[in-house]
Amino acid sequence: MMKIAPSVLAADFSRLDEQMKALAKTSADRIHFDVMDGVFVPNLSMGPFILEFFKQMTDLPLEVHLMIVEPEKHLEAYVKAGATSLIVHQETCPHLHRTIQQIKDLGVPAGVALNPATPVSTLEDILADLDLVLIMTVNPGFGGQQFIQSMLPKIQILRELIDENGYECEIEVDGGINASTAALAQQAGVDVAVAGTAVFAHSEGIAQGVSALQGA
Ligand code: DX5
Ligand code: ZN
């Protein structure tokens, strides 16, 4: 079954404690924490200070998606604040191999995200070192956008590359995931789906949001 990583970007921040307790009762695998800097992406969100509060509110793993320039300057701060894994963007890391090693030296799994226009081939030479590749199925910066269907063949290319080489690397998708796009992503070979709106804005609540995606 595909794992679900709810993105707290879509949470109701006036009821966070209650929402984290509701999430703990679901089969959600991990929390997805979106960090935006207003430079790499046209929006600002949360930093390590806020992550510390999530650490206090949940026992679920906290996966941190860094949509920021020069992420190498901030890796340690996020791990200290409670990140259990870190994802950097290929587009922000001219020395990606070094950045990945820095994440591993901090003792947490390392992932790389690819914008819709960035091909899988840019990761071929370091794929053996990665714990996760995050395929963006929207242009990063905002929740609630529409899933870009043409990312499905890209997921299949990555699936084949990982399987052919026997790499232990998860494939995750992020953006526009709902029950129908989750099913398409799973068919294409995805292991984990990030979902903000489909979980936190589900008409019947968070638990139904998670189970609707898993049943997809
Ligand atoms: C987009 C973020 C996503 C976003 C997903 O820049 O990386 O994690 O919160 O939101 P939905 O599921 O609403 O598309
Ligand atoms: Zn994200």
C-alpha cells in the first residue's frame, strides 16, 4: 500500500494540536513540512522555530522539504529542531553530492526533489546515495494546485532506474494529490504520496482524508 505523508502547509494553524492528535490516529506514515523562502519559490512558509512545536505535538516522523536557496546553510538547524529526514531541491544545489553527504553526516536520510521541468537524468550519477526522490507534480510554492499529468512517465522512468539497479530509494510525489491522482501515481510506481488539501480540507475530516487516499 502506498504511504501517505500529510503536508501541514494545509493544516488549520489555529487548531494544530487537535489536528496532530487526529493525524496520530490515522495510518499516515510521516508528516511533510514545507519550507519556503520567497526566493526559490514565490511564497514564504515556516522555519525551524515552528518545526520545534510540531516536534512537541507529534511522534510521527517529520520530513522537511526545503524549497530554499543555499539549503546547505540550514541543514543542521532543521535536524536540531526535529527533522527526521531532509529533502533539498536539485535546482538549488550546484554541489548536490556534497549537500547529500552533509545531510547523511547529520544522521538523517537524504532526499532530492525535482521540479516538473528537471529531468530524472540529472540524478543518475548520485541515485545510489539517495534515500528518496521527490517528484514535484506541481510547480512548488503553493498548496491546492492541479496535478501535472505529464509527470507520470517521469515517475515510470525513475521507477525503472531504481529497480534495474536495485537501489533502496523511495519515490515520493508532491502536489495535487487526491484519490484519483494518488491511484495514477501508485500505478506509475510511487511509494509515498504527499497530500495537503486532500487530507486537511477533506469534508469528512482528517481520518477520512488519509483513508480515501490509501483506498485509492
Ligand atoms: C507545494 C508543496 C506541497 C503542498 C501540497 O509547493 O511542496 O507539499 O503543500 O499541497 P496539495 O496537496 O494541496 O497540492
Ligand atoms: Zn512539499
